[in-house]
Amino acid sequence: MSTSPTPTASRDGIADGIRRPGPALAFLAIAQFMVFLDVSIVNVALPSIEHELRIPESALPYVITLYGAVLGGSLLLGSRLADSLGRRRMLRIGLALFGGASLAAGIAPDQTLLFAARAAQGLGAALIAPAALATLTTIFIGGRERAKALGLWGALTGIASVAGVTLGGVLSDGPGWRWIFFINVPVAVAAVLLAPRVLPETSGLRRRFDLAGAVLLTGGLLSLLFGLGETIDGGWSSPVVIVLLAAATVLLGLFVLVESRTRVPLVPLDVFRGRLLRFANIATLFLLGTVVTVFFFASLLLQQVLGYSPLQTGLSYVPLAVFVAVGAGLASGLVAKRPGKVILVIGLGMLTTAVVLLSVIGQDAGYVAVVLPVFALAGLGMGLSFVPLQIAAQARVPEERAGLAAGLINTSQEVGGALGVAVSATWAFRRVDELTAAAHGDAALMAAARVAVFHDGFVAASVFASVALLISLTLLPAIPRHSGPVSV
């Protein structure tokens, strides 16, 4: 197999051989946008999906967690494959898989095909994201040009989360929830066909890739997610739960063993010797567990308790997203002047407070008086937290491990979100049958039961946020000041 050589430097900061960097950047940005759009676009559609496919409420989290777990568990493998087999090639394979899985999700007649398609989407996304980022950094090689490209990249990642919940509401209220998946298909087909015209083929350092490590990590995460999910209906003593959790323990233990012995590990364990990187990733795990859990339960609360339509739910998130952008902008300016750890602690404190307030929100809460202020506080806290953690996760890392550090923080984000929803749903939905039976069909009592369940979900999220805050206060070392652009 042969690939074109990696582009070399040119005077204007764009690699030699790249005649049209603008279309290349647009292509890569759209691919990345599609990947992150599907992290959030499903949230608002969850009640519609639940109703049409008759998915038990206890299984509903899998629509979110399967995508995040497979994406997070396969990201580092996707990066290695792109380096070894060609970045454009893996990008096209990932886009084709993502598009095919989206079509399957859109036509799914039941939860089985939908869940399988969401997992396949996650694998496709894990091939797209690292290949796209690596291609971008080989095209834009000058400091100024790369900073601009990465700034756009980071901005679109944040915008995608907002566009996802808004677009999910528009499509669910319009042509139907299936179109949140169908919309990916023509984009993926066009991207596969256009890639050879706008992107160079590049490859990095050729080396063996740790397929065994990737399979063990992803398999362990999936076993853990399904094991937690089964506790809702079967309890902790269920044979299925015991087998799944035992399998998760064995697979994740084998993953650590393989990584400690293989010559080219997926995750070199010695990278965690640095306290800054180690605790930044752990804090990120809990932060994203908080964020994704909030989106999950807030979408259900707004529609199933406060009576919002999918479109109203999507639009209600717009101010939250604006405050995320405001917080990130403030943090990006402050990290060069003030200690990053202080900014992080303030942000996590605000987010923790906001989630606690969500856990006591009433059935008659008004949007302007109650929901909007809490969303604003949560969004500002998220924005202030994301930036210093991104800096902490990549500071003091040797140049040759910069890609690994970036992959680890992205993995922590995706795995944290998936595990956060799995754990919080296990806790929140444990009382559904009991509360429903106690309501005896009374509408008011049924509504109160639903509120109690969602409150428990927010309580779990507040615990995640508190743990992230405690780690940042007591274990995370000082974060170096940063003067360059920060992508979040």
C-alpha cells in the first residue's frame, strides 16, 4: 500500500501541494460538526423515540450511551489506524460507516436495530474525528494559520452541541424524529465522493496498532453500561447483571494488563504519571458525566413534566449554549492573566449549584423565572470549566505525546458522558415501578412520580459535579498560564 507523502511546509503557513485550503477546512469542519451534532441531537427526540418504538424508560439511556461509549472506546484506535493506513482513507471509511449506520437508525422498527446502529455510528465517528484533526494539522502548518483553523474547529464543536438540541426539536416537531438520522446520509455520501478532490492523502508514523487493547476497552465499557442498565429492572442480584459486571471487570482488567505489556500500547500507562494530566482527565470524566446527564434529564423534564413541545425544548437550550460560549470566551481571556485552577473551581462551583437547583425544580416552574436563570448559571459554569481543563490536560506534555494527550482528553469526555448517563439513569429509574404502582393511575400522583425520578437524576449529576470540584480543589496541581488559542 502506498500513500502520498505528507505535505511539506510552504511560506504562507499552508503545506505545499494544497491549492485550496479553504474548501479543505470547510470539508473537515463539516465532518467534525456531524460527529458532534449526533452527540446532542438525540436528546430532545428521546420522548418521541420512546413512544414510537415502545422503548422501556429503563432502556432509553442506551440511545445516548452506546454512541458515546463506542466513540470514546475507539478514538485512540481510530487515531492509530489513520496514521498507519492513511488519514483520508480512514476518514472516508468512517464517513461511509457513519452514513450507513444513520440510515439504519432512521429506518429502525425497534430498539434492537436502533441500539446497534447507534453503536455503529459511534465507531464511524471514532474513525472520522482523529483522521479529520490530523489532516487539518498537516494542511495548516504555520502557527497563525493553524491557530485560526483550530479556533474554527473548536467553535464548531461547541456550536454543534447547541445546533443538535435545536435541530433535534425542529425535526422531531416537523418531519419526525427519524430525520435526525436521515439528515446525515446525504452529507456522508457527498463527503465520501468529494474527499479525494479536496483533501490530500497523508499518513503519520507507521507502527503497529493495538487492536486487542481497543477491543478490550470498548467491550469492557459496553459490558459495564449494559450491566448498570439491567440493574434497573433486574436489581443488583440478577444473574444477567452479575455476569455483565463480572465481564466488565475482567475485560477492563485485561485491558490494563495488555497495555502494560504490549510494545505499542493504545494507552501507554506511564503517561498518567504526570499528576496534571491524570487529574485533569479524571475531572473531565466527571464534568462530562454531569453535562450529558443534565441534557438527558432536562430534555425529559421539559417535555414530560413542563409540557414543552420538542421545538420549544430545543429553543429553550439556546440561552444555555450562549452562556457556555460566554463562559468559554471569558476563560480563554483570563487563563493568560489569572490562575487557571481558580477559574476552573469557580466554574465547577457554579455548575454544581445549578444542578442542585435543577434537582428541586417544581412541576409549575416557569421558563423565564426559574428555568432560564438555572440554565444561564449552568452554561456559564460549563464554559468556565471546559477551557482550563483542556489546558491542564495538554500542558507539560512532551511534543511527541501531544496527540496522545489530545486523544485522552477526548476519550475522557465521551466515556464520561456515557458512564454519567448510565449511572444516573440506574439511580433515577430504580423507583419507577414502585412510584407508578403507588400512584394508582392518578394523574397528579403520576406527574409527581415522574418529577421525583428526574430529580433523582439531577441529584446524581450534582454528585458528579461535586466530585469534579473536589478533585480540582484538592488533587489537581496548578494549571500553567496559557497565552495561545484554546479549542473547546
